[in-house]
Amino acid sequence: MAIVRVEVTYKRGVEDPEAITVEKNLRILGYDSIKKVNISKIYEINLGDTKRDAEDLVMEISEKILSNPVIQSYRILR
Amino acid sequence: MAIVRVEVTYKRGVEDPEAITVEKNLRILGYDSIKKVNISKIYEINLGDTKRDAEDLVMEISEKILSNPVIQSYRILR
């Protein structure tokens, strides 16, 4: 039973609509100094009992379910 | 000019609809061993030029904009 953490972020140059909304809300509320917000998601996955290699399984899940490989990248955190 | 990272998570006992959807999708796709998925968001904020104390400013933003204090908690990462 392994717990693995995966970080998913938007690739450089791809606009994150949520980050843009946060930046806009910050401006509206008067936080004018703030230049930039980047958002990433951390998935903490309890793999349960499996015969598969943990890293191999997490890479597969990350590519199929947790991220959109066209616009996002992921990395397994140690 | 400081860059600060804030992690926002759902409080214990509060259901995260996104995590539940990910768990469901994993089951549908045959990843039956996986017991639990927890998701947190990391906001990396470039505070820009401000006279305010960075931690004080980030706490204010986290409570007002980045999290819903009723169901989520945040912590400033070092």
C-alpha cells in the first residue's frame, strides 16, 4: 500500500483560466501589486494493494486521468 | 518582490467533489486497487512591489479569494 503524490501544472505558454480569474479578482479587490499567480494541483493517491510497480501505475493514471498531456505536465513528487 | 506559495485543501470530513470524480473515473477505468485520492491546490503568487508584510498580505488573500474558510484550510509554504 503506497501513497504517491503527483503535481499537475499547465505547460509554459498555456493559459490557465483559473489563474487568470484569480488575478482578475485580486485586481478588482485592490491588490494591484500582484503580478502573477500560478496554480498547480497536487494529487495524493493511495494506491491500495496492487501487484503493479507504483511509479509505472501512477504515470499511467497521470497521463490518462489526472492531466491533459497536450496542455499540462505532471511530475511525481518524492 | 516576493514569491509566496500557498496550499489550499479541503478540511477533514468535507467532501471534495473533484476528488470523488477522480476516484470514480479510476474505478470505471479498472484501477480498482486505488482507495483514496486527495487533491490540494498550490497557488504561487508573485506579490510584486508592495509595502505590506508579505505573510500578512498572503493570509488576507488566502482567506478572501483563494479559499473558502468554511470548508477549506490553507497554509503558507516555506
